[in-house]
Amino acid sequence: MLRRFGLTYTLLIRLADLLVVVLALVLSSALRTTLNVGALGGTETAFETPPALYILAPALWLIAFQFSGAYLPSESAWLWREVQRVVIGHALACLLFFGVLYLLYRDYSRLQSLYFLTLTLLGLGAYRIVLRIAYRLTRRRVLRSRAVLIVGTDENAQRIGKTVNLYSWTGLYLVGYLKHHPDDKVAEEIAQCVLGIVDDLPLMVAKHRIDEVIFALKSPDYAYLSRMIQALQYQVTNIRLAPDYSDLAYFHVSVENFGGIPLLGLREAVLSPSQRLVKRLFDVTLATLGLMVGLPLFIVIAIAIKLESPGPILYPQKRIGEHGRPFLMLKFRSMVANADKLQDKSSVDHKKREDPRVTRVGRFLRRTSLDELPQLLNILRGDMSVVGPRPEMPWLVSKYEPWQRKRFEVPQGLTGWWQINGRADKPMYLHTEDDLFYIRNYSIWLDIQIIIRTVLIIFTGRGAY
């Protein structure tokens, strides 16, 4: 049911998006000639939309929405997340559209472009809201509601139940849960929804006219499943298996059909090729702009460091990057020369508020985070990203638990989720959960939010020393 709905929904909104873009082009041309705003054209056809744009523009929006994740079925559960993806995709499409105009149609009216982009955004957002409301109002008449019964009461079963409730607007509704064993523990949140034990399954399916039975298992017990499937052999119901591989999988479990053989992927690249490309372009653009704008500041900092204490201007430090690869991370030197020899490695909390090794210039650089600026070079080289988990020292990584090493599945960053939620107030090894949160919820929009909040924190100096 979920797969059929996902395919139908994404196909429907793709077609609707094409129609909205085409209609916006038509209306923008009409508005440009009817509203008494801007200079008038010399001919009656001055503001007609070039025919090729009716093909190029819809294609650009489809491509941009594909990159932004606006067509992912998982994003359709929450209206605000779907609208967020649409806004990001629209912004990307606008850039592509202006690029096409610059290359092919430089005489195209800028005011008409503004009309078109505004109408497109309003149309794309409005029809999605209307479609969702219409789906809610008509689903009982158009689609028969499908009852779902979950066998299991653990955390995995509860996640499945919450997901079913999120998609209730599509016609799904959760009837309840059954325990695998009479002595299974049940959380208070679902205690009232537990209908019995698995022995009651045939009776519950018949009584509640269940359409979907989902088995939530920590590890597949094939003999147990076989007995349950046989018990339901005369019932008209779908049977699905939702095993919990959270202890084995790094982040996501993928399913692949390999010549008719279902394969479960327990460890794959966290970032898709398109996400990695967008992130890399984003990194190179920001790092290049940062180096160009900050060059005078770099010179001033270098002079100040040299005047206060002898030693190099830049301090290269060995850190661990993506997939555990070591690299030399660059910083402006904020300590006296040979400060590493004075470091007490028996202390995990290696960043202290009153560190005698820190110079006066270095203390200012740390408080303002200006000592991190040379890492823009690391970003250009591909050692780091603008946003990501902070690169850690090798000696500390050697003490990591296996689950903590998951933070190296993405490029390590100049700033990240934990920096905007504490910075140096806590040692880095305590931030692994923040890093994993970032990885699980990665999007270019999240990167932008982290960068904005990082700038605000730098100005306040909170948590930095």
C-alpha cells in the first residue's frame, strides 16, 4: 500500500509541477502586458514567452526538485518538510533558470521573470496544500481505508506505528499491536493499543478486517514466521516483515532486487552521489569566497602572530577525516611554539579555559574562531567540508567505541551541529550523538542553517576559549 501510494503520489505531483510551471509562464506573459508596471515593449510580441522555455523551464524544475528531495515519499508525511524541500528546489531552479536566460534569452523581461518565479512558487505550494486537504476529505470515498495490525511491542514496532499514523491521511489507520509473547514488556504509550498476543492473530484479522499485518522482529525467526503465515493462509490480508537491524546497520537499511534476490544493505554511502556533488559545489563556492574576502584579515592575523611570539604562522595538526583517513588540518597558531610537548594527553578534556600555552593573540583568535580560517584551504583540497562532524585527534579516535566511529561516514567539517549546541563547553568525544543526529538528518538546508547559527555564535563568543 505504501509503495503504491508513494509511486502514485510522486507521479501525480510531477505532472502537476509541470503544469504549474507552464501556467506560470503563460500568466507571467499576460501580467506583463496587462499590468501598468515597467516599461512597455516596442511590439505586441515583445513579452511573449519563447516556445523553447515551455520545455526548458519545466525540465529545470523537475531536475531541481529531484536534487532537493521534494519527490521523496518519506518527505510527504509532514507538510512542512515537503514545503521546505519545495522552497529549496525552487531556489535551485531559479538559479538554473537565470543561467538559461543569460545564455539564450538575454532580452527576456526581468519583471516578467519576477512574475513567473513568484507565480510558480505560490502555485507549487498552494496546490500541494489543496491536494493534501482534498486527499483527507475524499480518501474514504475514493480509497477504502486500510487497517494495519503490528505484531510486536518493542521500539521498532512503536516506530512503525508512528509512521503508520503519520500516513493516516493516505487512508492507512493503525488498529493496534499484538505481543509476540505474553511476558513481553509494553511501553505506556501503546499499552491501550495492545489487543492481545500473537496466538490471537487470526481472530484479530477477521474481527477488525485487517488489510496489512506487519511483523516487527529483532531478528527474523523463520520457523515462527512460517507458523504465523500458515495460520493466516485463509485470511485476505497482506503480510509484511519489518526486522530491526539497528544494531547491525550504520545508518540506513536499503533493499535491492539483485536478479530476483532481495539484498539488504547494512552499510552503504550515507550521501548519495547527487548529495555529495551539491555539498562539494557548496563547499568550493563558500571556501573560495571566504579566502577572497578574508585575504586582508589573513595578512593582519599573520603579522599579529609573528609580532607576539616566534614560530610559524600556521599550525598543521594531524586529524582524522572521512572514512578514518588522516590529514593535516591547518590553523592559525594560537599557542607558543612547541606547545604539543607541554600537552597532557592523560586528560581527554584537552581544551581548557585557562591554558598557559595560549598567547594573547591566540586567545582572541580562539574566542572569535578566527584561528579556524586556514581550514578553508583544507576544504578546497577536499580534506574537509564547511559543515560536518569536527575532525578528531588520532590518539582520541583510538579510544572510540565502534558506534562512535560512525561519525566518519561523512566529510568532517569546519563547523557542525555540536558547535552550535555547546562549542568548547564540552569535549569533542561527548558530541558523537550530535554528529550522528546531523548525519541522519543531512540536507543542504540543514547545512545552511548551521552556517547561519555559527556566524551568530561567533559574534557572541559563547562557549569558545
